[in-house]
Amino acid sequence: MKKIAFITTVTLIILGLGLTNCEKDNPNLEPGEFSVRMTDAPADYTELNVEIASIEAYNQNSGWVMLNSNTQAINVLDYKNGAEVELAHVSKATAGTYTQLKITFGSDNSLTYEKKTEIGGIVAYAEVTTQLQWDGPKEIFISIEEEISSEQSAELLLDFNAAASIKRSADNYVLDPVITVLEDAKTGLEGRVTGATNAMVMITDNESSLTTYINMEGEFLFRGLKEGAYDVIVYPGSDEINNGAQSEIIIQNVLVREGEIRNMGTINIGS
């Protein structure tokens, strides 16, 4: 997800990271375990392949602790609308308080997207793959607050915001990862859009806004929301509008309750 300071043509929920405190009664982890997982909000790209070289966490007592030093090649857009991938897992992590997560990227990062061309009135689409340039150091630091002990474990869920992470500079695409922590992955909003194959969904509570794109099945999902009322706005792609779809649909005052993924059902934006 991304804060709608601007609207790009893609969304990469890095996007994008979530943190959940896990007590000893957590059924998924044993005490002392440290797990890092990643999800993504759908983006208007075909693929976003990134190379992650290592993942470390900063322990206030002992310094940086390596969680995974194996290079991983990941298509971020495979993990959208609730799908997740595990980036690191340590069964017996060093005890202490962890305040930062560091993700180091490699050099093999690429973007695949559909390019539209028009020749003699005929519109054609072709997939184009380009190597991503890098802007600045290849390290991303994320603030966390987690305690590891013989009675406590940690599970981080990271949201990789694809749309906000890709910037265009002249003819080049630049990777500048935007990754956030989903502090409450169990509170959110989901639904399905029909009548469009390339719709953007925005939600707003009048203080901030988030956007995502539907997947191939028309589904969308927001996680990590605060409890409250949201306006939901669905924007179809320009091609769908040209074919008769509504320019936008606004659904007001959709209530989201803490600890619940609210299902909005089906939203039809066709003619």
C-alpha cells in the first residue's frame, strides 16, 4: 500500500512490512524464534524481480544479528492480496530487544511491464523487461520494536509497496524500495471488482489515503488498517472507461473493526 501523495501507474503494498508481537502461546512460533515474512499490494506491472542479499536485525545488547545471508531472487508481485513469502527464520535468536531491521539488496533487479503502442490506428501491447537502476545505498533500514526471550518470539510481516518503490527517470526505471511494517495484519478490508481488469482502489478516512490494484481475479486487500470508517473509491483503467465503464465508484462510510478483515463483497463498475 502507499500513501496517496501521488498516484503512479503501479503499486508495489514494499508493500509494503508488518510486525506482530508473538507471545509464548502463539501457535505459529516457538519461544525464541524470529521470523520475517513479506507481502505486497497489487501493482500495475507484470513482474518486479528483486535480489535480496541478506537480512539482519539490530539487537540493543549485541549489535547486528544475521537472520539470513542466502541471496534470494523474488518476484514481489507474486505475493499480493494476502499471499506471503518467508524471507528469514531463526529458530533460536539471540535474546534481547531489537530496534531495526536491515535488508541488503543485490544488483539483479528488473521490472516487466506492458508497453502500449499505436501504429496506423491499431493499438498493440508488448511486454518489456528493463533492468532497474539504483538510487543510493542498497540497504533499507526499518524501525521495529521487538523482544526475544525464552518466553517470547517475533514475527514480522513486511509490506513492499511496489508503486511507490519504482520511479521513472527519463528512459530509466529506478528502484527505491518503500517497505513498511504492518502492525496489525488482522484488521483490514477486502473485496472484488467486476467490469474491469485494471482497476485501482483507494480508501481514505479523511486523514490519510491508501491505494492498491486489483489482481487478475479482480480481488483487492488492505491490511494493517486502523479501526474506523473509510470511503472506498474504485477507478477503472482508461481502456475500460473508453469501453463504457464508469469513471469511478464511491462507497462511503465502510466500517472496519479491529481484528477483522471486512469483506465488501462485489463492486461492479461496468456499464
